[in-house]
Amino acid sequence: MSSPDVTVVIPVFNGAAWVADAIRSVQAQRIACEIIVVDDGSTDETPSVLGSFSDEIVVVRQLNRGLSAARNAGILRATAELLLFLDADDLQPPGYLEAFIGAASAAPQAEVFHCAYRAIDLVDGHDLYSEDTPKPLDADPVHELFAMGSPHIGALCLRRSAIDRVGLFDETLRLQEDWDYWLRLALSGARFRAVDAPPFIIRRRPTSLSRTAGSSLAFTGLAVAERHFAAHLPCPLCPDSRRLEQWRQAALLTSAVLIAARLPVSGRPARWAGMGLTVLRAPRLAPAAYRRLRGRRRRRRQP
């Protein structure tokens, strides 16, 4: 039996309420593919839900080790030339895989394929936000990713050659592991190709990690940005330090707001106390705090 053209890796942890929808969205594609679901130590009814699909899917079970480890387990089990990721609460729209296979066939030199995406509320289905066209990554993915951050991991399709060169997801990262992976692909010299595919569907829950991570999301993003920016040799196209400054300001402000909300004071005293305590927690943010304070003072002096 020949290997499938596409493998879809679906990591899941306690996703019994929605993982079946994700699997069915792949099965509804016009392209036959390998579906690998990695159960990352679920304690709810997820194993029973996966069992109902019998031999239609490949199920990998492991102790809970996090999203990166679950994706890695799927990568190691995959057999296809092309690989896509699908979080257990998201969906692939009709015609999705067909568009990527067509793009890969038309551009054999490209290794990373990406498309547009839209986010909806999982509870009532209303639109939250959308990227109606693929991000402009193809000409210069390194600097574009530094400047704009990470597209959604579900809007990514990889050739096996890129995975073999770049390796697996960083299992030490519980957040921003997707942006780290996009940057590693770009810095490896992989050629990117935008695909005119139906927008990938992100379904956001009130408990989605992106909604509950708080300052950890910004702090981890800053660490990823600093690591890759430091490893990238400066060149005329580098966006200097503006993107790093944005991440530093984001980490500073999100942490300061969360700390201020727990203080027995409110208003400006709480905000400045929150910022000061944030700098004590992360001294490397002191220059960002100073620049923010100086900017506020300048604005007050303007007529």
C-alpha cells in the first residue's frame, strides 16, 4: 500500500466535546489522507470518542506532556510527504487539502505553504477576526515574521524535507511554540508559498490558551523574539529593534495590568506600582519602562 500524500496531525487534551468535529472536517475533504490524533493524556471521554472512529484514524496515546510534545509525536508517526497541523477545536474547510496538494505540485521547490484563516466563537459561531488573504511572507519570510508575528499553525503545510532539516517543536515552550517554529523554518532558508485555499477555521473557546495565558504569552513571545533576533546576523533589511521593543512593551504592560488588578489601590498609583513590580520581576524590561515613562512626560508637556 502506497503512502498517503498528506498527513494531518491533531493533538488533543480533554477535547471530547469538539475533537470529533475536527476529525470529520478532515474526513470530509476530497483528498484521502492519513489522520494521526495524539491524545496527550486526556482524563475526560476523549479516548472513547477517538475509539468510535475505529481504524479510520491513527491514535497515539501518551502521558500529558504539552502541545509541542503531542505535535512531535504526530510528526514522528507521519508517513506522508506533506504534513498539516489541526488543533482539536479547529476545522478544515471544504477543499482545504486539495488546495495545498495542488500548490505543492505546482511549486516543487517550495517547502512551506500557508493560507488565510478566520476565527469564530466556538459557542455561538460569530466571527471574531480574520486574515482574508495569506500573509505576505513569500519574498522575505524571515523579516516579515519578525515584523508581524506568527500566522496560525493550522494555516501551515510542510514538506517532509523542511521537517527533516528544522526538526521538531521546542518542547520547553508551552506558549509561542508555533511562532518559534515558523521562524526556524524561515531562518533555515525554506521557500514559502502562499496558497489560495479556503480560510482555515479557528474556533475560540473562553478557556482557549490564547485567552487565558495573560502576561505569559507576551513574556514567552519576547524570549522567542530575542533568541532568534540574536541568532540572525544584522543586514540592511533587518527591522532594527522595533519589533523587539513592541514585545518588550507588550510584556511590560500585560504584566503591569495583571499585577495592578491585585493591588489594594487603583488608578495611576496601581498602574505605576504594577509596572515597578514587573521590572523587579524582569529587570531587562527596565529600559522599556523608562521609555514609556519618558514618552508620557513628553506628551503631557505638549501644548
